[in-house]
Amino acid sequence: MTVDGFTLLADAHDYLLAAARGVPAGAWGDATPCSEWTVRQVLNHARLDQQALVMQITGVAPASDPFAPADTTAGDPVAELPEVLKAAAAAWESGRDAESVPTPMGPMPAGVGAAAAALDAGIHAWDIARATGQDLPLAEDMAEALEDIASRLVDFVRDSFGKYAPPVAVPEGANRAERLLAFTGRDPHWSR
């Protein structure tokens, strides 16, 4: 399957926005499939990570460490997300015609970097939706499109930075989304 990282990123950003906008007011402190983070922390991580992934392109670092996300939000927790996602997408797009762009994982084509950002956004959109009981599953076509970038990055990030939990076993016959979630250390059937 040929994947356009820029289109994939737009789809993953839409998914993240839908999940964040669907969080009930009283659910921001709820547990998530990211066992040590609340819904609020997952959103903060996802927002900060989109900024961190392009900081070498933009020259602007995120306001804080994406891997130590605050368990607080100011006012409307979703208010700044659209602008952050728009700026991140524009940063990747700015490198579309370059051989490579700088990233925290080393130089790579911008389309590959956009796919990496899509993996982060898509997986965390699922975390938020699942944690808050929303009917927003990770779509099979998005999971299929994310498989290649996940196979390139997840083990590297897990081994180098310890940022993904170990893979979770899934039964034979699991669908693509279940397999992708399990590969990223999530129980695809996690419940609140």
C-alpha cells in the first residue's frame, strides 16, 4: 500500500480533534489505555508531541516535555489544539519538496515525518476516545496506512526511549486496528 504521509496526517489530526472535542466535561481526569496518564495528560502529550516532532523544522520547541505532560489544562482543554495541528501540518508541508527534513529521530523525507506524526495523533485519538466511551474506533484503513511507519518507528522508540509499552498479544484473526494497537503496547479491548 502506498501511503501519502501528508493525507494520513490530515486524517489523523481530524481523528484527534474529533476525539478531543467529544470528551465529556467531567472525564478529563479519567484513566486511559496509557496507564500512567489521564485523558488530560494524553491530550497534552499529543499536542506537545505534534510540536516536538517539527521543532527542528520550525525552530520552536514545545512549551514543556511531551513525555511529562501536565495533568492540568487552562480553560477549554481543546481550544489551542486546532492551531497546533495546523502549524504542525504546515511545517511538514514546508519540506514536501526537500530530500529530507530534520526531526528528533534524524533526517527523513517530510512525508515520512508526517506519517510518524500521524501515528502519534491517531493512536492518542484512540486512547482519548476509548477512555471516554466515545464510539470513535481506529478505522481499519487508517490502521493499515499506519502499519508501515509503525513497523519503522515503534520498536526504535521503545528500545531507545522506553516510550511504548511492550506489545500485547492478540488472538489470531484480530483486525488491523487491534494488531496496530497491540503492537504499540495497548490492549485493543481496554475498558474504563
